[in-house]
Amino acid sequence: MARDPGRVLIFDTTLRDGEQSPGASLNLEEKLAIAHQLARLGVDIIEAGFPFASPGDFNAVQRIAASVGGPDGPVICGLARAAAGDIKACAEAVAPAARRRIHTFIATSDIHLEHKLRKSRSEVLAITAEMVAYARSLVEDVEFSCEDAGRSDPEYMHEVIETAIKAGATTINIPDTVGYATPAEFGDLIAGINRHVPNINEAVISVHGHNDLGLAVANFLEAVKTGARQLECTINGIGERAGNASLEELVMALHVRRSYFNPYLGRPRDSAEPLTGVRTEEITKTSRLVSNLTGMVVQPNKAIVGANAFAHESGIHQDGVLKNRLTYEIIDAQTVGLMDNRISLGKLSGRSAFRARLEELGYNLDGEDLNDAFIRFKELADRKREIVDRDLEAIVSEQVQQQGEARFQLRRVQVSCGTGLQPTATVTLATADGTELTEAAIGTGPVDAVCRALNRLAQVPNELVEFSVKSVTEGIDAMGDVTIRLRHQGILYSGHSADTDIVVAAAQAFVNALNRLVAGGQANPLHPQKAPLPVAELPRL
Ligand code: KIV
Ligand code: ZN
């Protein structure tokens, strides 16, 4: 059996693979907020990004390493292709962390070798040896992944793994990159590695997988039974295409079914010792933070964190639960931090109470940002009878979204619409130097008219591909949360905003998306798996 950490390590890749979801790109402040919350959640490793992708990505990984990666905090990891330039940038970015890791990868399936890398098996083997050794010369903790392991020839992959461990890899990751495996197959793949790689006991076996067939979590649980001791996952399961294995589902499966999994970790069946280091009561908060900041809405029936996950609709179920919760519930909602979280903040609450509650929700705001959020809270308290955590989250996530990228600021919106009227909007935007510009437009409805007027002012080509409104809470006085996605040169940019007036929320969400487009369009980050390795970066063989 591979080097055994004694429990299952949780490797969170929300900020790397999760951020690869179309339209989910995050700014620095948003990444820092999520990284701090992941540390509170108790994950073992945070994959903070792909430092070689762009100066912005490098900076984000470095800032997370400096502020989240303390001696008792999670290991901070960066991704690097098996190329010298990537590995060097990654080592520099994670350097400020007390516990740091380089995660380097190269594909091992014939289909990737032939069509993507255009390399022979022996070339990939040689690159693995050279690049893992190089990474190990820079940090103690090196993870190596065989990209597309799920479709690789196991015998060849065993050889690559043995080589990577000899060169200094301390964790071996087995990704089902295209989400092709089924649970029994994936379990067998891990068992085979344990059986056939002679030096496997010098490394931790990790698994990584995508959800193309909806099997990622099931595959991982099978892999735990055959020796995997690190699970790579994301909050809400976000990630490339159908997403990654979902952290909350894995953690809760290992928590609720502990007695089933205990023997596979060599523990007595009835051992009460947790199988992961995750603080489950932080799960709901983390899920909402990630959903608010990425604009990726969680489906209502999503396990563990969906709005309906703990709701009982049918009379028979309600009756049973009232008599004894265990009749229809396998998880107490409080275990995942889902409380009746109505807060006692109101019109008369002070700034310090407001700030303390925000910190509990995972948001650290200071100075002007705190002032602005506090003003919005007071305005809302004037309009809305009761304020709950979800209202605060809606206000503050927007504040974090606007930090550092507000090229345009929305000053005024006015619409006229109704039966028999041509919907018309007049909007005023302020540019970075404070100049105010006003435009009017007509549209098919008030939101269309607002977006047309904003486009005339901003003069940034884009196509609106998504417009959705959902109510933040119940009740007629609830805020409407608007998410907008804009496409520019094939890339999606999202913006969201909440207000009791949904036309105002739509205008602000559109401006937030435009600002992100302008900031992101300049950076144009490299995709770790899709961009070809630059020839100059290929190791000399
Ligand atoms: O899905 C994948 O193969 C990856 C690797 C880079 C680990 O994300
Ligand atoms: Zn992946």
C-alpha cells in the first residue's frame, strides 16, 4: 500500500480546475476570499492556480501563499506543465508559503501523446524524469500527474509512475481527465498501481476526475477502497465541462458512511475518528461564497448544498421527520452548517457587528470597501423588513467582485416601460477618470434597453449569452440577484448584482461583467491543458 497519511487528504482545486469553468474567472480579491474560507473549511491542500498562465495568476498564487499558507495552514500548491519555465514560475509563486507544493503533469495516454504532445512514450518518460527532478530541486513536496490516466495503457503508466517517484515525486495523481471511467474500473486502476509499481509505497496516491458521466464521486470512493489517500475536488463540483468531483459530496459520504469506509483505512468499523480533516459545518458557507463569487448557480437538487437538499415536501415525509428525523434524513442540516441564519442586524446595527458577521461568512472587508458595503446594508435595511445572511452575502460578494477592476461605474439608471409604451432607458456611467457619460436607448423590454444604452457608452464589443434573475430570499420585498454572462472573442465573462429593483441589478451586473471583460481581455491567460508547450520551454533531452 502507498505511503499512508492515516486519513483521506482533501486537495481543493476550486481556484485552479474550478476556475477553468467557462465564465467562472475570479479576480484577486475573490480568490483570496475563497482561499481563506478553504483554510477555515480545513482542506489539506489548496491548488491556488497555474502561475505560468499570466502575471495575474502568478500574483494570485503568490498572495495566497503569503497570506493563507502559514505553518498550521493548508499546503499551497501551484500547477505546472512538465516544462522548465512553468516549474520555475510555480516555485517562485508558492515560495512565500510555509508548506508549498509543485504539481506538475504530462499526458500518458496514446491519444494525447500522438495528437496533443506529438511525442513518443520514451520521450514522455524522459521528460517526466527530468522535470520531476527539477521540481524536486526547488521544493520538497512534488506532485506528479499522468494526465488522461483513465485512458492510458496501465503498463506504460506504471513505468511513468515508477520513474516519477524515483525522480522525487511525493504524491502520484491519477486523473480521469475526460470522466470516462466507471467506479469498478477506477478502483481497479488504483489497485493495479498499488500492486505493480515497485516503489509506490514512497508516495501518496491521489485521484482527480471529471464528471462527464456523473461518476466522479463514485469513482473516487471506489479508489479510496483500493488505496487512494488524496482526493482532488472542487466546491459545488465546478470545473472543466461537467465539472470536477464535488468536495462536499465526497466529504459527507466519508462522514456519513464512516463505518463502511473505516476498515479500508485499517480502522475498526465503529471508529468515530473523522476520515478527513474537513470541518463539515463550514460547507454551506463555503458553497455559497464560491457560488456568489463565480456566478455559478447551484442546482436546487444538488446533494448536500442544493436549496432543496434538506427540504421535505410530501406530507408523509414531513410527518415522519416530525416524529423522528431519522425516518427520512441521513444528515442533520446543522452538520453542514445550514442553520436558521436570520441575523439580528438591523437599521440600528453598528459597523463592528456588521463586520464581525461578514467575517463569519468568509468576507474580510476593510476601509472604503467596508464603508461602501455598510452603506448598502443600511439602504437595504430601510427597504427590507428582515435581513438574513443571504442578503449580506449578495451585497458583499458584489463588493468583492468590483475590487480592482472598476473601469466603469454605474451612476444612474432610469427606465420607462409599461403597457403600450416603448421601453426606454437612460443610463449614466462614470469612466476611470471620473468623466460622466449619459446615453439613452430603446429595447424590447427595460433590461434590453438598459444593456443597449450601456453598450453604446462602453463601446466594448460583446454578446449577451445569459441573463438570469433569482430571488435572494423569500417575500415580496426580496432582492433579485441578476447574473449576466457576456462573450467576447470566445471567452465568457460573468457579472452579478443584487437589488430590490431588478432593473438596477441588471444594469449593475452588466457593468460588472463589462469591467471583468476589460480587465480579463487584457490578461488573456494560458490554459494549462489546451495550450501547446512552447518549444523553448521543452526540456533538452
Ligand atoms: O483533469 C486533469 O487531468 C487535470 C490535470 C492537470 C491534473 O486537471
Ligand atoms: Zn482536471
